Amino acid sequence: MSDAVSKRRKVQQTNVQQALLVETSCSKSSIARILNTLHDSGVLVEGALRDPRIRSIRGDLTRSAAAVGQAMTPFGPLINTMTLPTRPAMRWDYISPMALIYKLSQLSTGFCALMLGVIGALRPNEPLRIVLFCDECRPGNVLRPDKGRATQHLLWTFANFPEWLLVRDQGWFTFGVVRSAAIASLPGGISNVMKRVVHCFDDFAATGGAISSNGHVIFKAKVWGFLGDTKGLKEIFGSKGHSGFRICLRCKNVCRFLDEQIAEHSYLVGLRCPQRHRFDVCSDAEVYEMVDELERVAVARPAGLKEMQQTFGLNYEPEGILFDRTLRGVVRPASGWYHDWMHVTSVSGCANVELEQVLHTLSRCGIRFETISMYFAEFVLPKSHGKVNPDWFTTKRIGRGQDKDGWKGFAAEILTVVPIMNIFLQDVVRPLRVIDERVIECFALLDRILKLCMLGPGKAAQHIDLLEATIDQHAELFAAVHGAVIKPKFHFLFHVVDHARDLGRLLSCFVTERRHRMVKAPSAYIYNQFERTLIASQLSSIVGRFATAIFEPTYLENPSEVTGDIAAAFRTVALTGPVLSSTVAHLLCGCVRAGDLVMTVDRSVHEASHFIQVVLGGLPTVWVCLKTRSHLGGRRYSVEHVNAYFEEADNVIAPLMWGRDGDSISIVLPPASALW
Ligand SMILES: [Zn+2]
């Protein structure tokens, strides 16, 4: 065999091995056994495997995964190592941020073009804004009493990305993974880890990163803040959280446990205070003054430290992120944390609590859960949202009267249940005049808050004043009608607005939670060198996906080429390239499938029939074939369509939920309706 052929075959073997590692969730041993069986049965071409023995194939797979991490860039290798002072000390592999961005820009012309656009929109000397995310995910049995394989998953992104990318998997980059059990022996825990992580971004702000595009395009990026849930943010900053008197680092005067003691018009306010103007905003410098004071007291008067920590709501943790003086000006403890709206509203959050209270109120008035289930059963969801669950209004999901955890359901379920329940309250319950009108009004405001948050990271931030006014109005009413069940998230909902103003984006954790799957699947079969093996697997997965990922706001899933009349019709207008067709499209408003009802910008309602992609003026453009339903007044539309036509897919604003309503249908208004 000539050298050239041999070299080409070796590259092919490596590519196939890497693809197998990326595309399957099998262990290397399983892949090796499958390939060995295929080889023995004679279905593989000659030379497909360097050595067909299981042990050798497994070794080749390990080497091809490691080869990705060892690849060099002008910013060093893709995988770097630091030492964590755990007991015993641990060598921790992480994906170098600057090397990763450079490598991905080499791999994907789509990503490179996107980065050029993002960098080009910056003002002179303006850095890209980096958001870090850290959350624990639990592969395997979540009910295990010990931490088991519970793993901290660290991700990051540029907040400057277009909003469609911020809600997709490719928009978030892995930094590293580390077992919670390993961090348990680290002084300062996750706060200590995050301190080291932030330092890994120092060069991004100082000397800058680069992308590879006809040479190097240099840009700077700065750590802007941390996204997370209550527990994650508390651990990062080492704050007392719910166990302290002061639960919120952003407010100086909001206290917990003191509701009875606080006089009505005093400076201090309780957790239940529904008036934003009464919160005394704390600056970053003031939090650092408290940190300095804790350091002084720890040396001069250690006996007073415990009380001071309670008062400040901060733990004295010399190894924590706030006690690293070199990070002042980078880490902003009061303004640079972003409590995400999904966790605040929909994970044992404000919406869960309110939904449960409303269900109890309805039940007390004689409206049975079965009746509500029957009403919901008439509704049809967009195909990618699943189906109405008959369990939603059973005792599996609903606790007792004063249970503060709220209705039990996933965040995605909350986003489906709340809008339909709002219609039930408006259309069915209100005319009966059996419950307090304020309960219905309060729920309508909750529905509006969720709709505004669902507009997308960029659009929601554009309408932040309206979101603020709606949250404030809702808080007053909620405190009046459901005051007994207020939880800390009631207070944190106020700050969702502040986060969006600081960042210019309203981020949620839907996408980052989805990314946990990439950790959970491989970690089920990794036994040795957990962090090292898992990060190598993550990296080959990311690199493999970027090589084929589509960096377009709209694209078709599994398209096939069409010919015949449709293609001919499109060819009459100026277009080049093939005409592609699919029954599934990813649009600016999310995933839409054939058969879904959609609303377009002119607020008309249609059934999506199929999707076409053509290249128009050099740019791929997605069109959707729509069958229009006639408007019968209010939210009612006809069952039959009146005409069919092609519409540019960007004009579709949302897939719709709808319900059967006699001989017509009734739609649930989309998130954009919160602006009408
Ligand atoms: Zn606060």
C-alpha cells in the first residue's frame, strides 16, 4: 500500500472512530465489540480497522478521542490542566476557552461568519460579555443517598450572540465537569473552583482571543456575570442564602424570619414586601466592604464572626471567589449574578405556587379537578411540546392547602398549563362569579409575565419596562390574595428585571439544563479518571457537532431535494441551488412541524403544511406552505382552511396551542400577545 493511500485510510479510520464516539452513547468497549462482530461477519471493507481485535479497537478509540484534546492552537492545546487543592490534590482537565473558540472557527465556516458579525457589531474597545453557568447534574439514580456521580457542569457563552443561538445547544460551550464528591473536600467548595475558572478567562480580557478567518481576527471578552439557580448562585458567592437573615446580596434591607418584628414603615422590609421601591439597593463595592469587614473580624474577634456572617448574609470563606482581591472589578457580587427566570417562576417557583393555590381555590368552590382535566383534554399542543397530560390535575401533582412547593411539574409543563388555565379562568370561571375576582386578575398577570419572558433573550430585554411593571403589579396582588404562601423566589422575581438590564439579555436555563444530557449519557459508563475521560468525550462531541452544525437562524431538519412543479415554481423567481423540503423546520420562534397551527406577523392563523428551503440571492431562505384558517371573531377560527400559499418562515411568530370549540377551534394567544 502506498504511503498516501495508507495515510488517507488512517485519517478515515480516525474520523469514523471519532464520529462513533460523538453519535452514539455507547462505551468504547461496546463500540469495539460491535465493530469486532461486524468485522468477523465480513461486512466491513478490507482495512476498515487497523487491527480487528477488541482490545486494539478500544485503544484506537481512546487515542482518537485524546487526539482532539491534544490538538494545538495559537492559544495552546484544547484541553488544559489545573491542580485543585482537594484532598488528595486533583489534576483537573478543562477545555481552554480561547483555544476552543479558535478551533471552532477553523472547523465551521458558519460559526466563523457568525463570530465576525458579532465582533463587527462591537464599539471600539468594547469586549464581548461572557456569562458563566454552573449547575449540578445527577447521572444515574437521582434518589441515591450519597452524592454518587453528581457532577458540577460548567458552561459559558457570549451574551452578545444572536438570541436564536443563545437558546440552542451550540450557543453554550463546555468549560469542565467535576464530581460534587471531589469538591466536598475543597476549602470554599464550588466558590473556590469558580474563582479559578474566572482566572482562566483573564487572557481573554487582557490580550484577547482570536478567530481564524483569512489570518487572525482579534477580539476581547470579559467575564460579565454568573447565571444559575438559587442554590448554584449561593454556592458560587458563598452567601448564606435562605438560612441567613439577609437572603439577597442585591438588597441591603430585605430580611427573612423577622416579618413579625418589622414595623410597618421601618427601613427593614420582610421577604413578603411587594413594593420594589422599598428595597435599598446594595452596590458591588458595599458587598466588598462587608467582605473586608469579615476578614478583619476573623482576625481580631473570631467569636463575633458567626453573628456577623448571619447579619451580612455572607460566609467567611478565605478560599472563596469574593475573597480573591485580584478579582475585584471582574466579579460583581451584587450586580453580576443572573437568577434565571425559568428557575424563579417554574421550578418550585412563583408559577407553581400560584397555580396550586388557584386549584385549591377552585376546588373549594366546587369546581372539581376532573372538570379541569376534561377542559384541558380538548387542547392540542404544537407537536414538539408533547401532549396534554391527564395526570396534571390529580393528587400526584397537587399538594395540600398550605404546601409551599406548589404544583409539581416540569418547567416546560408550566409554560403550557398556565396559559390554558388563564383561559379557563377567564372564559369558564369568571362568568360563574364563584371566586375572588383578584385571584383571576393575579393569574392573568402571571400569564403575562411568563409570556413576556418567553419572547426570547433579546426581545424580552427590549420590553423590560413592561415586564417590570407587570411583575410589580402582580406582586401587589399576589401578596394580597396568596400572602400566606410567599417563598424567597417571590422576592427574586423582582430582580429578573435587574439582571436583564445589566446584561441586555434575559437568559433562562432551559438550554443549559438540556446540555446536562451530554454529561449524563457518557457518565453512565465512565469508571476511571471520571473528569478526564468525560471532558475528552465532551470535547470530541462538541468538535464533531460543530463540523456539521448549521449556524443559520432558520433551517430544515433532515431535508430532501424536491423536483417537479414546486421546484419549477420556485425557479421562476431568481434563485440558485437545489430546492429542499422537510416536514420539520427550526425557525426563529422555535421548532415547528407539519400539522402545527401557527400565527404570522399579521396575526392570522394557519396550518403549517410543509417547509421549503431555497437559495435566494446567495442566502438560504426557508419558506413555509400555509393553509389559512378563517377568523370567526375573538380567538375562534375555522376548522377547514380557505386557501394555501407560501410565506417566508421569518414571518411565523409562534406555533400555537388550540382547543376544540364546537364546530370551530379556539387558539391560545402566543407570547407576543403580551405586547398587544
Ligand atoms: Zn433583593
